[in-house]
Amino acid sequence: MTEPLRDKNGLTEEEFLAAYSPKDYPRPSLTADNCIFRVGPDGTIKLLLIRRGGHPFLGCWALPGGFVSPGETALEASRRELLEETGVDGLALEPVGLYSTPGRDPRGWTVSQAHMAVDNHGVTAHAGDDAAAAAWFDIDSTEEDGRTQLTLTSGDTTLTSSFSVEAGAVTGIPRSIGMQGEGLAFDHAQIIADAWLLLAHRK
């Protein structure tokens, strides 16, 4: 019979796990966010946002999303939260990136996995769960002094962000840096910029 492997403390994996306490190590909360775009035949782009109905960032516009529940993946949470908050279902979601800047969420250490999708079916969105409203925002982009500005407009509401673009060191995929934004919750201005760049970069 083969002897079980032991670590430097002489413990087998079974013994190590029996003594291991997750409470001894700080852990972040995991959330999932969604950038849902609609591209018109003329190239115009819209983005689906919700207005937050609770703290933090009460009344601010944000991406549909929420906390990942035990037993589900971030992708499953993205689909669930999108359905719960906007009624939108059945879209093919693709990862945008992982967002973990310290202080991005005033509730504590929170990391978000963002996803994106393009609505080619003209889905109808409506506010649900803890979203106070849901709306499609027109996206307009301009370039000035080496920075890109995105302007999101829906009715009388205008949200803006400004950023520089940096190509990924390995893939060359563009990402936003030096973000400045107004009117959006959390770090959603950066997530939107990264997803918008990926959308423009697609073949």
C-alpha cells in the first residue's frame, strides 16, 4: 500500500484539510456584472443600465449584477442577476475581465467578474428585484488629446467617462486606463469602457 504524501509539517492532505480553518484567512465577496449592448444597423450602440434602488449608490445608474451565491459560477450569477433585475434572458455572455481595485465597493472587499453580450433580438427590459429602473442608453464616443470620452444618454440623463487606452502586453487587446467618470456606481465606468473597447475590437 502506497504511503500518503505528507507536507513539510508531516500532514497528509486529509489531516491538513481537517485542521484548515477558512476563517483564518480574509476572503473577498464575489459579484458578477453585465454589459449588455445593442448595435444598430447604422453602427449606433446602446447599453442597458439599471438605476439602483438601494444603498450603496442609491439612485445611481449601474450595470445589472449582484452577488454570486454559494454553489454557482460567476457566469451563472450573471445570467440570474440579469434576469432578476431586467427580465432579459437567453443572451450569450462572454467574460470582460476581473475587477478587484481596493475600495471599489464601500461595503468591503468585493471582486467582480464582468461579462458582456450583444442583443440581436430586440429584447424588452424592465426593472425588477432591487433595480428602481432599467433603460437603454445611447453611447457616443469622441477622441481628444489622446483620451476617449464616452457619453451615455437616455432621456434627460447623461453619464460621462474619459480614459486612455492601453494595449494588452500579450494579446494586444485594448483596455482602459486613467479612468475619470461621473454618474455611474462603483467602478462601472471602467467596466463599460473595457467592454466597449472589446466590442469595437471584435472582428
